[in-house]
Amino acid sequence: MPARIRAILSKYAVPAGLAIVGLSVIGNGAWAENKKNDRAVRLLTTVPIPGTTVNTTGGNMYVFDISWVDQASRTYYLADRSNAVVDIVDTKTNTLLFQLTGGFKGFTGNNGTSGPDGVVTSGHCLFVTDAPSRVVSFDTSTFPPTMVSAVSTASGDLNRADELAFDPRDNILFPINNADTPPFGTFIKVNPSTCALTQPTARRRASPLPTGSC
């Protein structure tokens, strides 16, 4: 190799190679950091849930439904049918804080007639759906939360009230009886100060509206 070319390579190629290696190391470090923050679903830890005295699934938690995280307090609520409670977990420490009772049905062997089912919070209010066609409210400004009221979405209906949504602007709770035929929803007025629920007075239709009637 001519001396001139060897000199050029020595001057530019070797430092460039080192720079490339350096960039690769930095790039790999950035890639690893990004992997930690890529929002992929991973198992981080587990929180043991003990059986209660009313457990219907062999003393362990096998049957559960909807869960909800109150982002302000970083509290996780789980509708635990096996134990007929709402499990309350502190997500900052991954610790079970309390197993909240509320006269919930528990697991009957049929999901459609079991509870608790749905959970959602707004401010200091916790709302839980249950069977038979039942919606319960709690005040979380105390601990453990205090039960405030319970209403029915359909008198005499043994099926569960399940998924639910809350409108904080109009203070309306909207649970769905999805195990009924046909399924139906109920508008329930909420007092945001006390978390009290107003018993619905309108009766549900026994059959769907005729096509084109709306």
C-alpha cells in the first residue's frame, strides 16, 4: 500500500472506526432505556389476595370482573367475586389495603347473577355494580370507604348490573344490565357531595322498541 494512502487511513479511518464504535455503545444504551419506557405490557409484580370467610371458590380468588385505577390517589379497585368484596390496592407500594364489603352477591356459579361486577370512581365517590340488578355507592374520603346508598336498576331482576360509566358534568351514572334479554341501561342521578344515588323510577321496557320508532 502506498505510504500516502496508509497515512490517510491512519489519520481518518481509525478515528472514524472508534467513533462508530462509540456511537454504537451510546445507541445501545439509548435503546435499552427506550425499552424500559416503551409502554409494553409486562408482569412487574403480584399482590397476594387472601380468601374471605364467604369465599365460594375453595378459599382462593378465581373469579373476578372489572378493575379500575383512581389516578389521583393511585388506588386500584378490583371486583372480586370469589370473596364478595372489592379489593383495594395501593399501587405505589403494591399492597392490599382492604377488602371492602357491601352486601355483594359473590360468585353463584353463573356470571350473570354474580357480583360485584363493575367499579368506577369520581372524586371521593366509588360506584360498584352487583346482582341482583344493584348499584352501590361509597364515600372514599374515609378509610375504609363508607357505604352510602344502594339502588336497583330493575326490581325483581336477579341478573347483574355490570359495566358502568359516570358523567361528572351532569353527575349521571349509567350501568348496563348486559345479562338481560334485551340488555338495557339505567340513568342514575348522583349527589357528588355525598355520593348518594337516586333510585330510578322509570320502568324498563320488556321488549325492544319497534324498528324505526326512534
